[in-house]
Amino acid sequence: MVVGLGNPGLKYKQTRHNIGFDVIDRLAEQFHVDVGQKKFGAKYGTVDLEDKKLILLKPWQYMNLSGQAVATAVGFFKLDLKQVLVVMDDMALEPGMVRLRASGSAGGHNGLSDIIARLGTSDVARCRVGIGRDQSGWDVDHVLGRPSKAERELLDQAIGQAKDAVLCWLSEGIDLAMTRFNAPRL
């Protein structure tokens, strides 16, 4: 299951904080699947692959309450946590950077923090997409704001790279995905 984090509603569409939703949408487009089924407090869709079923999940509460939908879906589908990858924005990374981790702290991300709390473990893989920090220090305005045209192009490339990282994780596992996608940019 791939979980994309974001906030529901048109007000938040195309904001930096909704990068996780954007990656899910890109995957749904590639697999021609509708991510509009409603259950678990989320929107989701499923894709039948050769030997696996891929679940694309967008928790449909505000970011800070993402954990309940994820925990409910994990229980419903009887998933091992090694079968879950969370995709989200990250202010600690430069815009356009993509980093994967097998586990770890929430790093100040409230959506991931709620997921960790609801699952009772930090052993959940994550794909972080960099959105950078606003120099003014107004983090809320920055994450909930829409990027400039130049930054949007950079983030669109990162969304594509994150989609590829998710596909690598799905077929090869987190270790190989980290090796391939955590390399420094040239």
C-alpha cells in the first residue's frame, strides 16, 4: 500500500503540502485506476499487478489526522508494515529532492507523526519529497502555499522521480530503492 499525504479539498490542491496526493495521482494515472473509492476515512483505488495488489491511499482528513485512515486500511487489508510506504512533503530537503527511509522519526512532519502514533511503531517506510523552507520562517504559509512556476516545474520532476522510487520499492524493496534514489544529484 502506498499512502500519499495531503489535505482534502480544492483549497489545498497544488500546494506544497499535497505532494503525497500528487504522487498518488501520478501512479493512478500510470495504472489507469480511479482513486475515488471511499472507505477508512480515505480515498483509495487498487491495481492488480502480476503477483501483487497495489493499494493507493489518500487519507481524506486533514494532514495531522492521517494515522487513523492508514491504521484502519492496514488492518482491513491485513498488511505487514513492510508492505506500506508513506509519501509526503519535507521542508528539510531542498525543493525537488527525493529521499527514502525504511524507518525513523517523523522529523517534525505531523501527518507522519500521527501515522507512527496510530501504528505504534516508526518502522514504516517513507518517501520524502523536498519542498524547502521559506526564508521568512513562516512554515505554515510555505507548506500550504502554491509554488512559483519555476518551483512547480522542479516539484513536478520530483513527483515523477518519487513515482519511480515507489515503483522501485514495490518491485525491488526499500534497500534498493534507497540506493537508487538517495544518491546525490549531479
